[in-house]
Amino acid sequence: MLTTLHKQLLNDYQHDFPLSARPYQDIADALGVTEAEVLSAFTELNDNNLISRIGPVIPPNHIGVSALVAMSVPEQHLQTVADIISAYPEVNHNYEREHRFNLWFVVIASDTEHLHAVIDSIERETSYPAMLLPMLDDFFIDLGFKLDLNND
């Protein structure tokens, strides 16, 4: 059951997250609660898999280098491989696709050498080859959504 605070955090802070030394205190001040309540609510949202991370969305290759990567993984191993890939801090998300190359993910690294080292490590750890997909055009998709959270 989502509390009013959960709903406010989910709806109001997908964009314009405070950039300050104490962003959670800034949120608390704006919502009339304590910083501890904000931190607790975000922890609960994370623990219940309603959020996966709090952080910036940086356009590809503006800081460091990034690559879209695809793998062909048998269905019975897909979740295990996805979990391995998700454990890498350089991977910000992965997703299943209905295609022979059924697992796609984005890798972000400080430089090309680090990027290739991460992909090589993923290939060794999963035993599946990875295909790097070069970016031909840059598209930005705003993944912020207004959630209808008024009805429980």
C-alpha cells in the first residue's frame, strides 16, 4: 500500500531532483516531512521494486563512453544472465526483446578500454558472446510518467 509520501515521491521527483548538498532534506522541506521520512520512503520503494535507482540520465557519450549491447541467451538461462549483467555497476539497465538477440543492455564506462573490459568480463562470466551496436542517431526518450496514484 502506497502512502501519500510514496505517491508524492514517485510523481514529483522523476524530474528536477534537487541538486544540492542535501537533496533529501530539500525534498523533505518541500513536502513538510523529515529527511529521515524521505529516506525511509525511498528505501521502501526500492525494497518493493517500485524504483530501481535514483540518479541522473546522461545522454550517451557525453561523460565517458557508452554502448548498446545485445546477446542471444536461451530462455531457460535468461533471468540468470540478466541478473549477472545487472550486477555490473557500469550497466544501467537491461531488457528482454522478442528476437534471436533477446537480451539488450547499455554499458557506460570512463573510456573505451574500460567499456571493452566490462563487456569481455560479461562474456566470460555468462559464457555468451555480446554484440556491440553502434549508435547511428541519438534519440532521447523521456521516461518520466505522470502516475495516477490517487486511487488505491
